[in-house]
Amino acid sequence: MKINAVSLEHKIQDLMGRINRESNHRFSKLADVKNRSDVVVLFLAMLHLIKDRFIDVEQDGLFSDILIHKA
């Protein structure tokens, strides 16, 4: 079984690039074709960018989609 390592730094750069090109994204759209480890690293990248105040997120309710936009 081959395991692909996903770099958190790379995922942060990728997410910032997407946010800079288009200001609004949905988490489900960004994570729709990824494997589980990619989705986890994407979520961690999102949390890191929230902490550093590069992005803001909104979620209407429990288990609803997360809207990501530039801070």
C-alpha cells in the first residue's frame, strides 16, 4: 500500500493561492475529490490561516458547508 505524504505547508500555499484568485470558496468543493488525508490536511491548513487571520469562515449550522473567504 502506497502512502502519499501531504505537506501542510504546500496545502497552505495552495489554499492561499485559490483565495487570492477567487475570494470565496466552499470547503466541500475544495475537498470533493481528495482522499481522507488530503481533506484532513486541507482542514488543518484552513485552521492555520484562520489563526493567522488570512481567511474568515462562515458556517450556517452544525454539519453545514463551510464558506471560506479572504479576511
